[in-house]
Amino acid sequence: MKNGERFLAELIKADLSVCDKAASFLQSGFWGKFKAQFGWEAFAFRVIWKTEIREHEEKTLLVLRRRLAPAFALAYVPWGPELPADVPCQDALEELAKCLKEKLPKDTVFIRFDPPWLIESDNQSAIPPSFIRAEADIQPPDSVILDLTQPMDLIVENMKPKWRYNCRLALKKGVKVRQAEKSEIAVFYELLKETSKRDRIAIHGFDYYKALFCVNYDTPDIRLYFAEYEGDTLAGIVTLFRDTDAVYLYGASSDKKRNLMPAYALQLRAIEDAKNYGCNNYDFFGIPPCKDEAHPMSGLYLFKTGFGGKIIHRPGSYDFPYNYILYRLFRIVESMRRVIIFRKKKR
């Protein structure tokens, strides 16, 4: 900020298509259209950043809104806002939260942001003090990003030795990886239910995953892969390729023949395809915040970090209340739910 300038945001309601060039798929028109099928309202805005003396680059903003009870709704900004380079993060969040209050229906009790910027620690989260850390994160704040601009041989070389070995072992033992048809999503869902029961993780209903492949919109390239052996489908993953970014969205596996390492073969194929597609990054999309054997998802941390990517951290979810009394009631319920889920995973 120069000379104490205060940045202001002018919000103009727009069609979802204005979000199609957003950096993240979670801020895209596609994602708004998809979530609208499952109880969310999608609002798109053109955001014009300016000061008293000058106007800056225009950005877009996708806001999702969900009614939880009569006269009680929450608003949510996934991996947003995307900001011009010279607009300070703290100022932007405060300004947007206040401006959106006037643009959203009056029964919106609070708005939750998942800011997209990277941080080194919680002390550097660039979150205004008027915001409250959410009881639960919606999007995973911690992840592993693999650089695909390197030659494929170097990508494999940078994996941990055991990971290279497991990738080769799966192929050597005869595991076949193929890109499946979207009509085979039911097979993936059966694997997902098996994984949910084994690892005690929550999943969506079948229609959610089916709809991901059938959104009536200009969709990203969403792919389903299966790892198979002697007629058995051992594991599957869902990936998203969009512009220069690839994202590993969902994974599932059977209890059968896990010693054949099908999950490693799947990731190797998806990485290769993402690179051939033209992606610069492969996002493993979610790990625990640090290496901790006591964490219920410690196995996920070890698996995803073994492919040689860079561990990154985002601030996580933060709330800006519009109605403090109702918001406090919501926090009590959300806190209780988080404790119950954590205990189930711990067991």
C-alpha cells in the first residue's frame, strides 16, 4: 500500500461465466454450477479494486450460500478472494466481508473464507483480527504440490526410493491402469464405500460423484482411473485437469491385493497424463499439517509426501459474523460435531 491508501471494493453481480478464468477451479463458474445441485446458491461478482485516486485490476469472486435453518444461512468463499498483486490481504478480506453483507440475502448469519494465499506459519496468516478461526476447515489448508515442469525422469528420480520401487513393482506384477468411462463411476463409489468403512472417513452420496462428471457447463477435464489385476478393480482415483493445474480429488481402494501397490501405479499414471496435458502442477489436495504418527490421517501424509512434491500451507477457514448471537450457536454445534468426527477417526 502506498501513502496510506485504503483499498475499496466495488462488487457488481454477474453471471457465473465471469468466474471461468479464475485461478482455482473452486472459484470457477463450473464449481458454482456443480455445487448449486446440492443445496448451495452460487453468486458471482466482478470485483473492482480501487482507492480514492486510482482504479486497479478487476477480479472475480464466487460466493456459495447455503440455508441451514429458517432465517439462518451461511456464505462461503472457497479459495478466495483472488487479489491484484498490490492489494493487501488483510485489507481485502475485511473490505469484501463488509461489502458482501449488503449484496447477500439478509438471513446470511456469517461468511466463511478459505483464503488461497500461502503462509509459513499461523503467525503469518494475514487474517484480520476481526475474523474468527473456524471450528472446522472446509478445504484442506495443507497440501503437496508436485512440479510438472521437470522432465518425467527427474520427477520419478525425486520420489522417495520406496515410492519409485512401489510404482515399478505394481507394473511389474501386472497391475494395469486405465482411464475409465464416466459411466463406471458406480464402480468407483463401491470402492469409496469400502474405503470409508475401513478408514472411517465421511463421503458424499453417489449422486455427488456422478454429477461431477455430468455438469451442464464448460467443465474441466475430469478423469476417472482404475488400477486392475486379473479382473479385479483394486483402486481408483478421480483427477481434475484445468489449464496448467492438475488436482487429485478423490481416491479409493479395495481391501484385495493391497500388496500389489495399485495406488502408486494410479498416481504415476495421473502424473504422466497431467504433464502431457500441459499442467505445470499436480496438487495432491490435502494432508495433515505436519508429520505426526498420532494423527488419524498420518498414513495419508506419508503417502502423498513420498512423491517428492513441495509441502504448502494456507491459512485455513476463517469466519466473519454478521449476526454474533446466531453465529455463536452455530460454533457450539460445529465444535461438537468436530470432536465426534475426530474421536471416530482416532478409534
